[in-house]
Amino acid sequence: MRPDTDDYRQLFLNDLPLMDTRAPTEFARGAFPAAVSLPLMTDDERARVGTCYKNDGQDAAIALGHSLVQGSVKAQRLAAWVAFTQANPEGYLYCFRGGLRSQIVQQWLAEAGVHYPRIRGGYKAMRQYLLAELERCIAAARVVLVSGRTGCGKTRVIQALPRAIDLEGLANHRGSTFGALLSPQPSQIDFENRLAIALMKRLAGEDDLVILEDEGRLIGRLALPQSLRERMQDAPRLELDVPLEERVTVVLEDYVVDLGRRYREASGDAGPQQHRERLQADLARTQKRLGGSRYQTVSSLMEAAFDAQETRGALEGHREWITLLLRDYYDPMYDYQMSQRSGRRLMTGSREEVIRVGSGPIGI
């Protein structure tokens, strides 16, 4: 029989399966990548037990909890817990503080003949551990950035580098005004947890180099830790230098072809119209910086390009509005951002050249 544990490092480094017995709203607020929500109580049941605890004490609250989770309700939840333990024999269970809820689940499993360990300290202790590890890793890492104008394919480079962490992948967002994907972003807590675990894994060996894509303060609605932003502000960078025409192709592939495919897969025949409306809505957020006249020009070109794509399957019309947007919106923004950076440029080159340098020894 495996013992209970508080070895949080091994839990996260090994992606061990975790049974989260907290209520659904607690799980939605923040959880861990390897965790599955299998609550002891629903949100309503937990609220009723909590009110009882405040008014009448622990014994009365425990009695109420048992009365709420009994009979067929208990049997259904127990069956789900047993199924999890059978599918994940190396896993652990936990509640918020490693207290009563996880103890009850563990006891009911034992009565069903399943001995399954729990995590001492629960979610709260694991979350505190990850926050401390996040700051420790940020301080310990040698940070190098991959920078370059919009459309250079920075994410493609990051995904090709073994010592890189894909911040946009962790945030489920492409990082730009147009960067939202169809599936929602994780919560801020989930993002921080994912980032902490990714950094722990990257720094688990002897190499302390961490390569990141150059990002702003926010990736979509998610904020990078302030300490990481400060490290990135002064970090040396590998800069991509890609011709405008090639950058237009990258944006076309990502935001027209790939995003359009996602909309069609999600919504069928309604997908193309949703895709069109989504990009027009994203474009509207650039209006102040672009200026009214240029915004109307780009918007009209985008609409005409979607019309041509719908009627003839032609994609070339999209190149016009993408070119104007890169040249008049994104490039001036990038020039300003680079003027505020103090980190030195280690090299400038194509994607292939940056990947080659980023895969080798980097002295900083």
C-alpha cells in the first residue's frame, strides 16, 4: 500500500495523476494540469455544509454532509473514484487542505477495498509550493528571448527549440490582438501553475537556459509574473529577420487558413461567417492606433478577401489587408517596444539560423 505524500516536487515533475475532490467551482478557479475533478460534494452541497459549520459546528456539518451524500448519490461518486484509481494506480487524491474531504473519500475507497493515498496539505500546500518554485526558477534561469516582428514565426521557432517554453501554448492564445483561439484560456491560477511546472522541468537538469518568446505583459487576458517580466526586459535576444512577404504568408496560414479550419470544424457551415466576424471584431480594436481612414481601408480589404474566398476559394486577397496591418500597425509598435529594451541582441537571422543558434551552446 502506497503511503500519503507531501513530496510535491515529484508529483509535478512526473505528471502524476491527481484526483481533485474539491467542489467544481474551486476546481474551475484553479487546479493543476494532471488533475481531474471528482468532487465529494457539489457546489450547492458544499455551500450548505459550510453554512451549517458556521452556525452549528463541525459535528453538525459532518452529519449534514453524510446525509447529502448517501445512497445512490454516494454509490455513483464512489464508482467514479474507483474507476479513477483503477485507471491511474500511481495517482493521488487531495482536497483543499488535505483534511476532511480527502479523508472521507480515502475512507470510503478503503471500505470498497481500494487503498489510495492522498496528498498531505492538499491543494493549498501544492499551490504555495508552486508559487515559491515559480519565483525560484525565474531567479535561477538564464533567460534568452526569441524576438522579431509579427509574422516572423516566433512560435514556430520556440516549438522547434528543446530548451524553450511556449508561453502562448501555456496561455492558449497566440499573443496578438487577433490571437484568441476558439477554446477558452485557462484561469490565471492555472496558467501560473502550468508555467511553474514547465520551469521546474526545464531546470531539473544541469542546463539552466530557458528560451522564451518575447511577450508583452499580457498574453490575451493572462498576466505574466512581474518577476518574469523584469527578467525579460533585460534578457538577451535572438532576433528573427524575415522578409515582409514571408511574414504575410505566416499570418495568412495562422489566422486565415488554420483559424478558418478551426471555425469550420467547430461550427460547420456557420464557421466561415463566424471567422469573418471574429477577425473584423479583432480589427476594430486596432482602429485608434491605425486611424479611421486606414482602418476603413483594411476593413474593406478584409471583407473583399473573405468574399473572394467564399465565392472562388481564393486566398490571395487576404495578403493585401495583412500587408497593410503589419506595415502600419504591428511594425511601428515593434520598433517602439525594441527601443525600450536594454537586453543585447545576440544575433539576427532567419528562422533556420535562429533555431541552429538556439539549439547550441549560448553564452550570455
